[in-house]
Amino acid sequence: MKICIITNRYPANPDDTASPFVRDFTLALRKRGVEVIVFTPDYAVENTEKEDHVLRFKWQSSKTPIGSLSLFNSKNLFSIFSFLHHGRKQLFDLIRREKPDTCLALWALPSGWFAYQVKKKFKIPYAVWTLGSDIYVWAKKPIFKQIIIKVLRKANLLFADGFDLAKKTEQLAKKGCQFLPSNRILPPLKTFFCPFEFQKKHFLYVGRWEKAKGLEDLLLALALVVQKNPNVSLSLIGWGSLEKSLAQIVEKLHLNNFVKTIGKVSAKELSYQISLCDCVVIPSKGDSIPLVYSEALQIRKPVIVTDVGDMGFLTNKYEVGKVVKPGQVEELACAMLEFISEEKDYIQNMPELLDLINIEKAAEIYLNSLGIKTEARENKVSEIEESILNG
């Protein structure tokens, strides 16, 4: 069996933060004896490792991710046309050369559109793995919604990396969609020195520095927390459009002594930083199951999450942290204060939840759907789906 993975992003190296789970998923498939080729856009990223099974296609304006290009800029429209034209041509060349048995598109757009074009031209079946932004964001835009619907309905198989996302994908496709988890496997920890004061509670944020991710809400909540309990600190890992204004926000809220801005880190450094914290906060206003959720669980750290996507349901069901409504600053502050004052074991059910959202399980689910049997593992996915459907 030869599988062609068509993906919007593929990490340039093991430490690249751009969709790192795609690399782990590919490795999991190859570890099971499946031949995999990857087709992905080429982006101007330093330290891009050459991998024989990965084809990064060239296109105009490859510095900016295709999903970040504004449609209201004429130059961007040319770049998008270049992306679709050159991508389709180079993908067809790859298909003729490699002759895969099936394709798997990660994200309904634009990867799903490429897979649909392959099916029309070569009669090769394809599956689509929806991953959040394609359904939660792009499927709400009129023109893109119609393209996504066609891509989903023409697909032979559908997957989603969240239960809520799977239901929304089914509504658009008018057919079934199976849960397929996405997560990154962090490198193991070695002994380390903790630089923080033990009497303080240390919170950690990992993710893009964007309004949609709730970072401003977290800083506002922290400002309320320190008024009642100053024995607290917060570290920020990531990058994004708020980077330039972040220092101003922190200074305006008088949080300079409580907030540490770290920026981008390697996978090894991320493991270390998570291990240092007492709790990972995920204040997102719209996510399915973000990668940092499973990363926190891998290091056995409790979470405070917003009730979006599947985070609230899973956090409450497995009792791995606290859940608040998105955009509610005071509620988030209260949850942080409660966490500081309580002594509760959130670790007990983490291994079971991690097994549910493990990338190795994702490889098995996908291969089983193709009729390729893998090592049997206890599957609790159907139980969770039933719980959600029954409220």
C-alpha cells in the first residue's frame, strides 16, 4: 500500500512548530510498513531538512502561509493562483511517477481540493482529515463553503481531529466522519533544575499570540489574580501578531514582574518549560483539541481550558483540569485562583485520555479504515462519541 499525504503544512525539521503532528503521523504510518509520500507547499523556513519521501512544491510568494494571504490584495490573488496552478501541476507529476493507491488530504482546503483534482484525473480515492480552521473558519465563508462541501462529499472517507468537529463535518458532507486524533509526541525529559520559587504557582501559555487564542483574556485574568494572590507567574511560549503589542499590554496591566515572554522554542525546550509549570492555560475562543492540550497531559500537567470544541467535555470527563466559558475574564481568574488554593490530583486519568488522542492510535484508525489491520488496541472512541451524542 502506498499513500500520498497532501498537507497544507509539513514541519521543516523536528523542532518546527508548523503542524508538527503531521510528521509524527507520517512516521507512525511508515513504522507500520506503509509506504508514504508527502506533498506540501515549500515555505521559506530556515533549517529545512531534506527527506526523500517529502516533496515541497515551489510557488510564488512562499514566505507567507497560503491561509494567511488576504483576498483583498491583488498581489495575493496572483500568489493564490500560483499556489493552485503550480501545486496541481507538480502533484499530477508526482502521482504519475509514484502511482499511490490512495490519498489523504490534511485540511479540506486547499489540500482537499488537490486530492479532489487527483481523483477526477486519475480515479484515485481520497480521504479528508478536517483539522479545525477549514470547518470552523473557512466553511463559514460563502465561496469557500461550496468548495469544501464538494470536496467533502466527493471524498471516499472523512476524518476529524475532534468529536464536535466530526459532527460539523458530517453536517456539511451529509455522510459519516470518524474521529482521528492529532497530537505531537514530545521528547522525553531528563533531570532538570527548576528556576522558579516553589511557593509560587506557575502558569504556562503555549500557542499563537492572537486574539482568537484568548491571550489577551489570559493577561487580563492574571491582572485580577495578582490583586488577590501575588505569588503567581506566567510564561508565554509562541509567536503571532500580538508580539509587538504584548510588552505594552503587560506594562499597561502592571504585570512586568509576573509575566515572562519566551517566544518560539524547540520540542525539547517545550517539554522542559511544561515540566516547570504547575498548570497549562488554554484560553482559546475556538479550537477543537489543540496540540498543547495533549502536550500538557504528556508531561502530566493539569489544564485550565475554555469550553470550546472538545476541550471542555474531555477535561470534565477525565477530570484533568478546570473548564471556563470562552471570553469570560473574571471566570478565568476565579479558576486560576481556585487552582492556586486547592490541592487536587488531576493526574490519575491522564494516561487513559492520552491513549484516546494518541497519534499512534490515529495511524491505526486510518489504516484500519483502509482495510489494513494493525496491532489491536483497546478502542474507546466509540464510547466517547456515544457520550457526546447522548449529552
